[in-house]
Amino acid sequence: DCGFCDSSHLSRMFRRRFGCTPQALRQEHGPAA
């Protein structure tokens, strides 16, 4: 739905843009992030 082939592709692009994985961001900021 968001334009990525799979979750690993999303994670790679997220890490490239934000410097951390989506999981690391969730752990740092809680479930509302």
C-alpha cells in the first residue's frame, strides 16, 4: 500500500533516511511513534 516491495525494502529506505530502523524508532519513542 505504501509503494515498497516488501518490509525489508521499507526498512532499508527508512534507515537510509532516518538513520535507524522502524523497530528502533518504536522502541525509543514508544508505540505512538
